[in-house]
Amino acid sequence: MAIDPELTAYYRRLAERYAGVPAPADAGARRARFAEIAATSRLPDPEGVAVQELQIPLPGRTLGARLFRPQGEVRQRLIVYFHGGGWVIGSPQTHHIVAALLAADTGCAVVSVDYRLAPEHPFPAPCEDAVDAVAWLAGQRQALGLAPGFLALAGDSAGGHLAAQAAQQLNGGNAVRVDAQLLIYPVAAPVLATESYRAFADGPGLTRDEMTWFWTQFIGAEALAQGAAHPDPRVHLMAAAPVRPPATVILVAAHDVLRDDGLAYADFLVRHDAPVITIEASGMVHGFARLQPEAQRAREWMRRAAGVFRDLLDES
């Protein structure tokens, strides 16, 4: 199926807006451009969802976070969310509407974490932030008035990678248990030679060259060259067997270089006895979760995925 026409029109407008403007050359410039673009795709917060800023005190650093809480719900379940952006760009602000709508669609409280970014804070800093933030928030569920016996993680793109590796690490220990995860077109491995990387190398939404640059900022060129042989499961999610993998919903975009990452990770989890539901969003491109204000079908796919995830939570 062809790319959704509303998304095609969106990227055409974007190309016209930046025609003749030099591409951002470094991480700071890319962050500024992305924030500028994201600011054009906003909606009012969903009715009945309250927003609160949080501070997460961790050893040696404090992370910001944004709590989205549906009103009228008692003892809501907690979803900890990690934004996309290749571990380099993005923030809870650029992904505000994604987290807000996820809270509205699931009836869960969603905390969007402002983790440290590469290249200033390369691997393993973002991974450590994800694990430590989840552990801290899990310990605060009672104080926040949330259901103390349930914990879910979610994220899109590189944020999906951070959520998945955090779940793997935490469920391999004894302190915190992740019950479920929603991974939206997640990055799964430093392997840029899959069929979807070949088919959609030039985007739209995300290109192979952009993903190469993001991986390089995150782990370095030498580690990226290891590709499928990379031994660290915090980098290559399928490098080691997971312990007690959570119930999982994986949503991939049909026209996305990362489509096969998500499908491969779903198969990996199934082989290790995790309950997994995979959704392939036809007509969608990378980043469509953030483009719900721009395309009706993007909104429909995200609402469908949230409904499936909510049902999975009810069964867990």
C-alpha cells in the first residue's frame, strides 16, 4: 500500500519550508531544527488529562520528566515513556502529544523521561538513565497515587530501544518487575542491511544515512562496525536471551527503515516465550506517532495500538 496521502502532503510542505536551507551540521543544530519542526504538529492536550512536571533525582544527575494523568481514574497504572530521536535529538516537549494521547487512550498515567542525549552523553548513559529512572518511578508509585503492583514501559524509535533494554535489565534482577511494554517502531540492533533498510533507505521520516549518523553518535563508528556481532544486549537487543520478558505490543510502520528491526525483535521475544502482539501500520512512515495531528490514519493506528495495549494490560 502507498504512503498515506496526508503524510505525503506533510513531507512535501516540510521540503518546501526548508528548500535551500542547509541541513543541520551537528547535534545542537539538529536538535533545534527538530524542535522547530515538532512545534508545528501540536494539538491541545486531550480533555481530562492533567500535565505535571517532575524531577527524578538520580546519583550524579537529575532528570526532568513530564507526568500525564487522566483525571477521574483512581490508582492508575504507570507507563514510563521514552521519546525517539536517535538518542541525540528530541525531548518530552517534542513528543508531548504522543505521551498525552497515550495517557488518554489507555487510561494510564504516562511519565515521559528527559534522558541524557548523545554525543555529549553517549552509550551507556541513555541506557543507564532509562533503567535508573524506571526504578525510581517504580518506587514512587505509591507516593504518586498510582497502582503499586503494575509497571509498563513504552517508547518510539530510539526510545523504544531504551524501553526494551531497560525491561531486559530490570526483569533480569529482583528489585523491579516490568509487566508490559509498548514499542513503537523500535530500534533493535546496529544492523543497517535489512530488507527494510534497502527498500526505504531514502525515507521519508528517517533515512539509512540518518540512522547511521545516530548510531555513530550513540555508540561510535567502531562499535557500529560490529553490527550483528555486537555482544552487548543494551545495544543489540537480541544479543542475549531475555529473562522474564514482559508482555509486549510492537507497532511498526510499513514504510520505515526500522520496520524489520521491530519485526525481528517481536520474533525474538516470541522465541523466548513472551506474549507478543505485532501490528504493522499500512501507509505509515517512521515518526507517524508524532504526526497524529497531521494525518487521520496516523491517529487511528495509534488509537488502535493503545487499545490493544490496554487490553493486554487488563489480561496481565
